[in-house]
Amino acid sequence: MSERQPVLFLSHGAPPLADDATWTRQLHDWSARVGNPTNILMVSAHWENEPVTLSSTRPATPLIYDFWGFPQKYYEVTYDAPVAPELASRVAGLADGPVLQDTARGLDHGAYVPLVEMFPEADVPVVQMSLPTLDPTGLYELGRRLAPLRDEGTLIIGSGFTTHNLRWFNPRAGADVAPPTASAEFDQWAAEALERRDIDAILDFERAAPAASEAHPRTEHWAPLYVALGAAEATGHASEVAVDGFWFGLSKRSWQFA
């Protein structure tokens, strides 16, 4: 029988994450503690599609370089992880309602950028799942339905960003620049809310959190957390902070749910 896997919510960074020695070390250390999943179900902020849609299970489907204006080297990154058709079938069986598959879609940067750092051998099969909605309750329920995958060896990863306001991103300021007050306040609130397991506040963050509309002008980078929390419900959301700190003013706080 497979070992029950944790659930992760990670702040995934942009392609230059690979150049940040601190963050890549944090991700390497984290993956060493996670262990060896049978496969990975990745939910990235960068894919919204209704109904639930799964990425290709055809070998060698190209990555999606869904970013613009970066140096050429970032468009040459590869991540040829094995396909996971069995996992795709299980997701289709567990989800409520129709599940589609996009046979041309590879992993986007919200998926492969952190996976390159956490599972650099690219030897764990991966399927990416779309966000079918940004509704917190709907995503939480979807995560609950997917929870049985954990006992089958599947590592469920929600990939977003704890704060995500690109107006704060200033490459000239450097990665270690002090975060804006709004980013720091939201980060602290999120850490405290999850520590006390206040799921109602997390789901209602637009009203409950300080500076919510500044930290997330649009909510897609917070939404993968709802799926992760739903999948962790059976174990009571016991959480640990796996990564913290800021990157160009954005909170890279990330959690592991046992």
C-alpha cells in the first residue's frame, strides 16, 4: 500500500526563481522532506478552465512558456516528466461533474518552475489540473473529493503565490528588497490564520485579510490554496511553514499539510 502523501501549497515564482540561491535551496530541502510520491497532481494559478481539465498524458508534450520578455535561456528549460494516465483517470472518477483532457497542453511555468527545483530528476509522473472556478468553496470541495489520492501515493500541489501584485515587482530593486507594507501585513495574517486553522477566514480572505485587494488584485494565485486545504481536510489541516520570506516584495510563504 502506498504511503499517504502530504499536500503542498507553494509560491511558485517566475522563471528567474532558478537564479535565486536561497529560494532554490529552500525548495531542495523541502522536497527532501516530502519523500517519494508515486505521482504528482499539480494545480497551477496559470490555468483556469471550466470544467475541470487535465493536461496531456502523451509523452514529450512540450512545456508552455507562458511569459514574455525574459532572456532566451528561460525558454530553453525542459522538464520531461513521465506521463500519468492512471492518475488522470482517477481524477476524472473523483471529481464531481465532467472532466476534460487537453491533449496538446503541457505543464505551464506555475508547474514546471518549482518542479525543476524540487524534483530535478523529472522521474515522478505529473498531471496538471485546471482551476475550473475561482470560487473558494467550490475549489475547497474539489480538493475534498481529490483527498483519496493521497492514500494512493499522489502528492497534491497547489501552486500560486501568497501575495501576488506585479506592480510591486521591480527587478532593479533586487530580490531581497523590503516588502511593501501591504505584502507584509497579508503574509503575517495568512501565517496566523493557517496556524490557528481558521479555514473560514482563509476562504473569506477578501473580507477577512488586511490589504487583500492589494495583495491579490485578482485571486487566481491564492485559489490553489483552497484545493490544497480541501485535500488536507481529512487530517485536520495540520500545517507547517516550509518556505518563508519575500522575493521582490512578494511573499513566497509556502505550507505543507500533513
